[in-house]
Amino acid sequence: MENPDSARAVNTAGGRQFPDGIFHWLSRGKLYHCCASLVENMERSSRQRERVATDEDTTEQDEREQCPECGSTSLIASADGGELVCDDCGLVVEEGTIDRGPEWRAFNHGERQEKSRVGAPTTKTMHDKGLTTTIDWKDKDAYGRSISSKKRSQMHRLRRWQERIRTKDAGERNLQFALSEVDRMASALGVPRSVREVASVIYRRALDDDLIRGRSIEGVATAALYAACRQEDIPRSLEEVSDVSRVEQKEIGRTYRYIAQELGLKMKPVDPKKYVPRFCSSLELTEEVQSKANEIIDVTAEKGLLSGKSPTGYAAAAIYAASLLCNEKKTQREVADVAQVTEVTIRNRYQEQIEAMGL
């Protein structure tokens, strides 16, 4: 009699005989395909429902953005009443809307700052992007009362350790010093915050690419600020940037050309007309002189005189010529001092412009 343990067990599936192991393997395969098909159908149905819901939301939003009475798209949201009102016919399109603003009221910027419970957005102008905490130096408690001498000593140690952990390596200390220099020079030049952000990004890229090695931190920071002014189309000459820096102008120019080439920075040519309003304001000249100077620059630039010329010197010569033509004469020395160019430059550019205009 055959031993049932040694005999190969068989099972029947679909009228065919298979070994027991193969049958279970086939069963698991069918079960797997069945489950996979079920999951795929569920995901397809979910995507269809999401698509329908999105279409409904879009349609509903389009309907809300248009007045059903007159078809106007000029709708005004009233935060106090929670209403959406048509500005043309006065129909209340929607009422009882959810106010997503703060629950408190403020009547000036100071009150908004005091009541706000959220921090400032991240910024590239700080080495830690503004994410770390700063411990106040007032030595006051939550109620504005002075703290004890023991607490003051503890707070002093906490502040010292806080400053240490903010710059935990040489790279962060480098970045902290460089960005503080960028902020100082940008404030002295009176450039907008966008320029500071761009300059900070340029310096960070230079630091990541190891372009600082062998160069001073101040030099690279100044070059980054000058490059940011060029990219943001803010008229600041190399001489002006050098005046607020602790680095010589020659080094700034050399470092600027190096990082611009290594980082692939694309710079637009500087338009001399960008300098005209500021120079005219410093010289106390009228709008007539400013308009005439812009006209001189446009006419002479079309004849190719601007190629290879310093934009500040070109603008200064145009202002000098315009002041003579408008009977608001300024000396070459006065214009040269404001534009930070030499009188020789103004005389040469002035002569070229006058000849080109046939005056």
C-alpha cells in the first residue's frame, strides 16, 4: 500500500490536476491579481470623484466671481458683514462667508505687530534665514518687571550660548559677517530690500562654490552687492559702492568680474538714463533739464556713441549739456562731483554729444 505521506498530493482546478503546491501558488496568483484589480478600480473611482469635485468647485468659483444679475465681475468683499456685493448693481451675491483673518482688530501698524502671533517669513539676508530665536536684552519678565540679579546672570549666560550655537562652524561665521556687511552697505546706498536678498543669494552661491578662498570676505560681499544692483536695474556705480565699502575699488571690480564669470551671472547693460533723475535732484535742476538730458542720451546713443563709454560719465555730460541749453548752467566741477567722474571725462563726452547733435 502506498504511503500517503510520500505520495504526491493532487488538487483539481478547472478540470485539471495539479500538485498541491502549484495549486496554492496559482490560487495566490489569482488572489493577487484580483486584489490589484480591485485597488486599481478604487483608485480610478477616487480620481474621477476628485475630478468632478474640482470641476464643481471651479464652476462654483466662476459663478461667485460674476454677478448673476448683471454679469459684472466687479465684486467687493465686505469683511465686516461677511458679504460679497456687486459694485455695479448692489446685489449681495454671497453672505455669511467665513472670515479667514485674525480674530483681533488693529488700527495701526504698531498694534498689528503687537497682536500678531506669527513670526516673520524666512529671509536669505540672515545667515540662519531668520529661523532661530533671539533672547531679549531688556532683562524684564512677562509683565515688564525687572528680574532678580540671579535671573539676570542666568539670562546673560543663555544669551552667550545662544549666540554661540547660532554660528556653530566657520562657514556660518563667515556668512554671518558677510551678510551683515551687505546689510550695512545696502543701507548706506539706500537700495531696496530686493537688492539685499539678491546680494545674499549671490554670496551664498559663491560660498557654496568655494569662490571665497584667497579673497577677502568684504571684497566678495561688496562685489555681490554691486552685482545685485546690476541685476535689479538699480543705478549704483562702482565708485558709489566703493565709497561705502572697506575695500579698494580695483579689488571690487576684479572680484565682481570673477564671481560673475564663475557663477554665470547675466548682466544687462547699464542705461545712462537711470542716473539722470538722481544726479539732477542732487544738482537741484528742473524737470526740463532732466527731460532734455534724456533726449540727448537717446539721440546720441542711436548714433553709437554710447558703446564702450562709462554710463555715469555719459549721463553727467548729457546733464551738463542740458543745463546749458535750458539756461540752468552748472559748472563741470559741480556735475563731476555729483557723478563722481573727472572733469576731463565730462568735457570729452560733452564734445562728442554736441557734435553728434549738430549743435
